[in-house]
Amino acid sequence: MTGRRFEIQHLEHTADVGFEVTAASLAGVFEGAARALLGVIFEGGSPAAKGERKEIELEAPELETLLVRWLDELIYRVQTLGEVPVQTRVRLEPGEAGWRLSAELEVVPFARLANRFAGEVKAATYHGLRIEQEDGHWRARVILDV
């Protein structure tokens, strides 16, 4: 895999929804996780639509916590602010107290996708959460509380 391409594999789980993301870069894993999350919230995933540009920054002491904060931020934006991040561009770097995420989001109003709403996601969980590098690729496993 090269660049920001990623692979998503949905996981079977008795009460929640899970997925694995594999990418050539750590940023690609975070971008793929955003896309997988939207695939759970909206039937058919998110469209490649043009929208309003937003920027966010997050920090966490380790990558796993940063991934949970990232996904929870996206859930909050969809379900509380009514803005769907149809495209994401993530930058990650070590920070003073761990890791720093800077992201550019392309957001559209929830109303544009309301007819494809598949159901609420409460939060990303730490259950079974992992981020690892293997054979030159990054992989993350995430379980969502639905």
C-alpha cells in the first residue's frame, strides 16, 4: 500500500460494531477509521461531496486514546452539531505530552444524508482497541458502542 490508501474490514461482534483498518501510514489508519465510522452511521458510507472546510486539533498521551478521541469527535459532529465529515485529511505528530492530531474536514449538513441514516453510534470504545505496525503497514482494530 502506498500513500493514504487504506483497507477496511468489518468485524462480527455480539452487541457492538467493529472494524479493522489497514493503511500504509498512521494518518491513513485514522482517515480509514473515519470512513469506516461513517459507513456504520450511514448506509452506503459518506458521499464524495463538496462541503464546508473545518479544522480540528486533538491531543492524547498515546495513539489508542487519540484514535478514540478522533472517532468520538466525529460522532459528536454528526449527531450533535449536524455536520457530516465526508472527507478527512489527517496529520499526526509526536507532541509534548504524547501525540497531536491536526485534521481538515470537508463537512456537509446532516440533512443532506438523513435519508441514509442507519442508526446512532454512542462512542468508540477501548474494548479490543489496538493500533500496531506490521510488515510496513499500520493496522487499527476498533469496536463502536451502538
